[in-house]
Amino acid sequence: MNLKPKTYKTFGKSVEFLRDGKNVEYTTGNTTLDGSTFTEVTEVPIGTAIFRNEETGLFELVTGSTPATMKGAVLTANDVTVEPNENEIVSAVRNASVIEARCKGVTDNFKQATQGYIRFDI
């Protein structure tokens, strides 16, 4: 786990993906992205679909082959840079109304897994 202090310079950088700020719920604690699934330094933008791998307990990016039975499906709440084999902590939204066009990696299976929690609007 990466516990090194960091300075974030994201104010005004990120695209807002939330439809509104009403009834937004964040995950308790933060989600930890599995660095072993990344082969190069990767920018994971705000609003990226991730899910919890039941075997490792760490979160991974949603892909087209991720099943609708995925557990812990959420959207990242801020930008983060992930280095290979370095787990990275990121906050995440688990219940909200979002603008689908501004989210990344959202698949039909992700929508099915988050049905009733994350609402995708126009």
C-alpha cells in the first residue's frame, strides 16, 4: 500500500461527473486500486468505473469482460496516478446521480451492478 504523503493539484482540473450534490454517498474509508493490474504509469480520471476483486479485496478498473455480478462497483471521486505494482488509495462514490457522458469505463454490466445506487442521467 502506498502511504507516501502527496500534494494534489486537482482544483479546477477535473470534469465534474455528478449531476448534483444531493444524496451523494461515498465509500466508507477509501478504495485501494490494485497496482499489479497496471503495466505502466496510468492516470485514472475522476468518474472512472472500478470494482472490488473478491480474491484480493483490492479494486480494479471495469473492462468489457467484467461480469454484471461484480461486487463493490463504484466510481472514483478524484483523479489519481497509479504506478505499476504500487497500490493507490482513491476516494469513491457509491450512490449518486451522475452524467454518463462524463464517466469513464461504464459498461452495461456496471450499470446493472449499480442499479438503484448510481443513476445515469442525460
